[in-house]
Amino acid sequence: MTIRRPAHVLDIPPFRRLWMAMSASSLGDWLTLLALSALAAQLTAAHGYQAQAAAVGGVFVAKLLPALVLGPLAGPLTVRLDRRLTMLVADLVRVALVASVPLVGLYQWVVAAAFLIECATLFWVPARDATVPALVPKERLEEATRLGVLVTYGTAPVAALLFTVLTTAGPWMVAGGALAYLVSAVWVFTLRGLPRRGGAASTPSVLEGWRASGGDRVAGGVRAGLLATVAAGGALIGVSVLSGPVAYGVVFGALFVGVAVGLFFGPRVLTQLSRSRLFGVSVIAVGAALVVIALVRDQSVVVMLTVVLGLCAGVAWRVGLEVLDGPHMEPVARVTLLLAAAVVAPAAGLAGGALLALIAMGGLMMVVGALALRRVDDRKGVSLSEDMLAALRGERYTPGDVEKVPGVFIAFEGGEGSGKTTQSRLLAIWLRDQGFDVVQTREPGSTKVGMRLRAILLDAAEKGLSPRAEALMYAADRAEHVEKVIRPALERGALVITDRYVDSSLAYQGAGRALDPADVAEVNAWATSELVPHLTVLIDTPPSVGLTRLGGAADRIESEPLEFHERVRNEFRSLAGAAPERYLVVDGTLPLDEISRTVQDRVREILPDPVPSESEDITGTMPAIRD
Ligand SMILES: Nc1ncnc2c1ncn2[C@@H]1O[C@H](COP(=O)(O)OP(=O)(O)OP(=O)(O)O)[C@@H](O)[C@H]1O
Ligand SMILES: Cc1cn([C@H]2C[C@H](O)[C@@H](COP(=O)(O)O)O2)c(=O)[nH]c1=O
């Protein structure tokens, strides 16, 4: 008997039912957020703008607090409870709380209900997350997670539309949220035969999410930039509540439509611009859009600018998530959105209008964006404006005439014993066999001066060399290498393969020795006249594996502690993640021939004359040249 594998994860009936519940619950969350904040503004309207703004801020604080206070406890507690029952009870509690709001009709109860609804959601979400692995086979989990993220954010514009219609119902505008939670409860009720409890709490708390999203320099820059875009969105939401419920619904919808478009088209935006630069520029654009929104009076222009703001934020998220582990950022982003709304709404009240609050927030976000760009920039020393203008024309900007060489420049990078030397040799053999003029070289030590520098740099007896001197010596070796070996070869049209290049300095001296990465990048941009490889192959091997592959006595750098090599590895990975179009990352623990096949497939794409893949079969058995 053959068991049919479902074509799509939604073809699994129990998961489809859970997914329907997830969609209804997310819709309920957005509808409730919109309705409770709008209702708080309405119920306090008689007390003036300042009181209204403080009341709105109170609702956002009430929605924020449970995640901060109860967040770390709710996940572990929920896995001990019956998941289906937990979701069902949480849904019914939310229905009752939302429905009670118009009945009580007091601002204080709006805030209390917002807090309690959020507490119930804190149990619903981990119960859902612990249920998914019980319904979906392991190999389908990623697909299921993607669908979960889709409904979480995809329901926001739908909620905005429904809310805008529901505003005609006065205090009963909250009814949409109650109905959505009720629908969620019905779908949860249909989920039978679930394992009752157990499994791991897969929903990270805010703090866990922050830690898990990465800790190195580039990750820090990306994280700050992403949160700046969310804060800008939160600020806009916070003040637009004060413009009346219809305007609020329209702005909210415009924001999320923009985000959805940006997320979808992100990879197709300015394809000739480095992804790191696109990320930084998008974050700055979000801040700038917020400032312009503050200055504009016309509501339709505000709506259009809000779509632009959302679009830039969507692009930033799409590009940024390629560097960071996306799902982990979700709790932090949610808290940031609510916090920004909670701060900016009362600030607008104190200032007597949204103008100053939005300008201050937008300006701050532009500064954060500029700092994030400085951290993630992978083309330091290359003019950003020239780069962008060229990208707008659909071209890649090449500074000076250095890169307009006829040859092809490939760098191999990686930690100790990762397999760079082996792979660069195998690639050189393969390319020579195709008839290419290949120059295989390495750093440090490929020139006369370079050999002397290498002897000093790797001498284990050379204790106490200062990190700055070390960085300058590697840069000096590189300047000589580029001038005497690499550039002449590229100019005559050769394929140059170097075992290590600038990234090694960014990783070893920047991350390893904790020198300012911008300084290391600048010195090296000068030393190489900004010569950037067409392709960098990162052989990614855990230091615990690579270091044990090495024979003989450890040199000055190899004998650094394991944490040093871990930092180096993380930096290599971040550099590659920030410019995926210029990198190939290969798992260095794979068998040699598998790695070299992957490298050949990628290199084939950038060769002057395409190499037919069949030629690989002829040369695949060729042994590496040994010293
Ligand atoms: N994929 C692999 N699997 C197992 N062993 C490998 C692999 N790649 C390389 N090796 C072995 O690991 C050792 C180190 O490889 P290699 O010299 O290519 O690394 P490297 O990155 O150039 O190291 P270093 O930069 O420290 O000189 C060699 O003995 C090589 O045969
Ligand atoms: C180019 C370059 C290298 N290093 C370090 C990395 C290695 O420990 C050695 C080179 O040894 P290999 O066996 O030839 O790989 O030097 C560095 O710290 N910074 C650099 O820029």
C-alpha cells in the first residue's frame, strides 16, 4: 500500500483546522487592539486631547505588560496543561472579556479588559505552538511555521478593513473581535485526538527571542534597524488613534498593506544594490517617511505616505530576516510596536498634537537606521549615493576602474582547518582543465614582503603583538598582494583564486581582536583600492571540527582560545548573510567532493564563458595537486 504524501501542509485536515483557528485568533487580536484603543479615545473624548492621548497610551501599556511580566512563565506552564482545553478556555475568556467592554462602558474596564485578554492570549499562543508538531510531520514544520507567520500579519489589513466598517457600531465596534475569538474556539473544538500535554515550549519569551536572534556586530545592527521600523509603525498607530476611528482604521490598513507589498517584493527591489545597503537605506527611509507624515495635513497624502512607510519596513524585514533568525524576533517586535505606541500617544497629548512626537520619533529612527547601516555596510568606502543611482539605473556601481577588469576574482574564506586550501586547489584544477588562465594565491605571504610578514604574524613566539599592528600588517601584506599579484592577473583576464582576503581581517582582527570593524574595513578598502571579489566562498566549519583537523604545532593565531575562533566564525557568517548575492556558504563538514561540486556549480555562473556541467564528469576524478 502506498501512503500519499499531502501536496501542501494545509492538506493535513487537523492542521488545516488549527490553521483556521490561528487565522481567526490573529484576526481577533488585531480587531481587539484596534477597537479597544479607539474606544479608550472615545470614552475619554470629553476630557480633552491630553486625557484621550493618555487613555490610549494606557491601553497599549495594558497590552504590553503581560508579555513582559508573565511571558517567561506562560510558555513552560502551558506545556503542562491540556493544549486543546487551554486554547478553548482562552478563546472563551477572550470572547467574554471583549463582549463585556461595551456593556460596562467604562474606560477603566477597557484597560483592565485589554490586560486580561492579553494574559489569555499568552496561554493560547504557546498551546498552539506546542500543538503544531503533533499535527505536522517534521519535514513540514517549516512550511507550517511560514503559514503561521502569514496569518499573524496577513490578517492585520483584513482587520483594519473590518474595523473601519465596524466603527459605525459605536462601542459595539468590539463585536468583531469577540466574534473572531468565538470562531477560533469553534475550530479548536473540532481538534480531537491531540496529545494532551508535553512537548517543549517553542514560543520564546521576549528576552529569549532577543538573545536567540544573534549576538554579533552585524546581527546587532540588523536587529536595531528592524526594531526601528517597528517602532516607527507603533508611533504612527499610537497617534492615528487620536484622529478618529475611521482615519485610524485606514492608516492601520495602509501600513500593513505596505508591509505586505514590501515583504513580497523585497528581493526584487534594487537588485544591483548590496542587500546590506538596501536594508540600511530602507530603515532610514522609514524614519524619513514618519517625519514627512508629521508635516503633511492632507489625509489622503498621509495614507499614501503610510503605504510607503510600510513598504520600506517590509523590504527591511525581508532583507534583514535573511541575516537574523526571523521567528525569534517576533516577540521583541511585538513589544516594540506596543511600547512605541504607548510612549508616543501620551507624548503627542503632552505636546498638544502629533507633530513634534512624530518628528522626534522619525528623526530618532533615521539616526538608528544610519548607525545600523554603518554596522552592516559591506561596501565601506564606496559612495552610497553613486551606488544607489547606479542601482536605480539597474546597474552595479564599480568605484574607479579597479573592478572593471576583464578577469574574475574569487576568494575562499573560513576558519582554521575549514578546508579552504583544499577547495581552492580543487577549483583551480577544475578551471585550468577548462582552459582558463588561473592564478591560485593566498594571504598572508604571496609576495616577497608578504612572506616575511607571514613569518612574523604566525610566529607563536611573537607574543604581545598589538591588535592594531597585527591588523596593519595583514593590510600591508594585502596591499602588496593586490598590487603585485591580484590586479595584474585580473587585468590580463585571468581567474584569480585567493585563499583568504579582506573578510579574514574583518573576522579575525575585527571580531576576534575586537577592533572597530569600521576601522578595519576602511584600512583594507584603502589597502586594496576597494577591490572586492566577484564571489567569496565561505567554507563554514565549526572551530571544534576545523582545529582538530590541523596537524603540527599551533601557530600564533591557531593557539587562540575556542571563543576567539567562535567569534571569527560568527563574523564570517554575518558578512555572508549581509550580502548573499556575493557569497556562497558551504557546510565544511560535508565530504570534499560534495563541497567542490557545490563550489563548481556556483562558479560556473560567473565564468566568462559558461562551462557545460557535463565537463564536471570528465574532470571530477582529477586528484588535487599536492605540495
Ligand atoms: N570536507 C572535509 N572533510 C574532512 N577533512 C577535510 C575536509 N576539507 C579539508 N579537510 C582536511 O582538513 C585539513 C585542513 O584542510 P585545509 O588545509 O584545506 O584547511 P584550511 O582551511 O586551508 O586551513 P588553514 O586555514 O588553517 O590552513 C586537511 O588535512 C584536509 O585534508
Ligand atoms: C589573511 C588573514 C589571516 N589571518 C590569520 C588566519 C590564520 O590563522 C592565519 C593564516 O593562516 P593560513 O593557514 O594561511 O590560513 O592568519 C588573520 O588573522 N587576518 C587576515 O587578514
